[in-house]
Amino acid sequence: MAGSSTALRRGLDKLYLWYFVSHIPITLLIDVQPLMPPSMIPQALLGLNRLLTDTLGDPFMIVGPGHPELVWFRSMLACELVLQLPFFLYAVWALWTGCPRRHLPLLIYGVHVSTTMAPILGTLIRGEINRTCSERMLLVSIYLPYLLIPLSMALVSFSECSQALAAAQATSQSKRKTA
């Protein structure tokens, strides 16, 4: 049973590694666009943005003034660029090398991102955006992995941190008994 658990954890680490590796260009090429003036964005990237906003109906990624009531989302994008992007680089390194201390930072990241996805998904599902039900569900399906993968990361990392704390506590108690 332990072997299957180890294989599952390795598979999840590979998923998390892919998530962070893919998130670096997504952040730099796509997610940063609503924070920039349109004149500073290359035409090819603006075309990708139009696919998201015009074709798929994404209300969050609009370049330019956008929806004033969605300023909270742009604040999250700014945090993604300034706080999360450097973490993505650390996470890629930690997952690639199998750093044993990766779990606490991954736990914090997973809880943070899972929490920030709640208002995003809530807005897409029930918010005051002019989208059909099928458009909303398509957008939810695009954003949902950014809830599910970090949530999984938080749960797995919580388990790993709990086990490490229990082992450290047992070692500490053992040392006290022998002293």
C-alpha cells in the first residue's frame, strides 16, 4: 500500500511541476495583459486576449478600462505578478529537485490560491456578468483547474507537514525520555 501512495505522490508532484512550469508563461504573457496599456502589448498577444474576452466571453481579462466592479480581480493579477511569479520559480526548483522542505510553501500557496479562486468562480457562476449559462460553464471549466490543482496541493502538503511534525514530536519526546 505504501508503494502506491508513494507512486501517487510522485505523480502529483509531476502534476504540480507541470502546473508551475506552465503558469510562468501564462502569467507573463496572458495574465499580465489587463494590467498593461493596450499599446504596450504585442499584437499576437492581444489576439490571444481577444480570443479569451470576445470569443470565450471572459469578463476578467479585458485589456483597457474593463469592468470597474472587477477591480478586485486586477488586484489579484498584480499579486500574481509580484508575489506568486517568484514563488513559481522556487516551486519548479523544489519539485524538480524533490526538496523535502517544499511542502510548507506549497501548502501556503495551495490554500491562498484556492481561497482566491472562490470569488472568481462565484462571479462566473452567479455574478452580475452578461453571459449565457453555457458561456459561464465554459469559463468555469477553464478556471476550475486553478482551484482543483492548488486545493489538491494544499491537502497533500498538509498531510506531509502533519506527518513531519508528528515525526519531529516523536523524536523530541524520545530524546527527552532518554535524557
